[in-house]
Amino acid sequence: MECIYCKGQMEKGTAPFSIERKGYHIHWDAITAWVCTQCGEPYFEAPEVDKIQRVLSVLDRESAALTSTAGDR
């Protein structure tokens, strides 16, 4: 597999993933990914992307419930 940015070789490894979203920040230190040996660019495969999206959906829902009940006190 070749990196689309620098044309370096991709190797299976792990990469960090962070996102600022709807009032909270999520960071994972090591998610399975293809990582460029030259520039370090990660590519996450569909199963990892699906898992990230499922976790974010749950966090969005729980965060909304948490913040909406905080104003009721």
C-alpha cells in the first residue's frame, strides 16, 4: 500500500486519534491503522472507523442527556 501524500510505504501499526466534538474532547493513544513509514500519516480501515463512529454516537447521546439534566437542578 502506498501513501497518497508522500508515496511512502504503509505498514500495519497503531496511531493516535483525537477529536473535539460537541463540548468534549476524545483521544485514543493507539488505534489499529496503516501508518506511512515516511511521513507517519495514518489510514484507518472501515471496521475501526465504524467503531469510532459508534462510540461517538453513544457519547453524543449521553453527553446531551448529561448536559440537559444539569440545567434542571
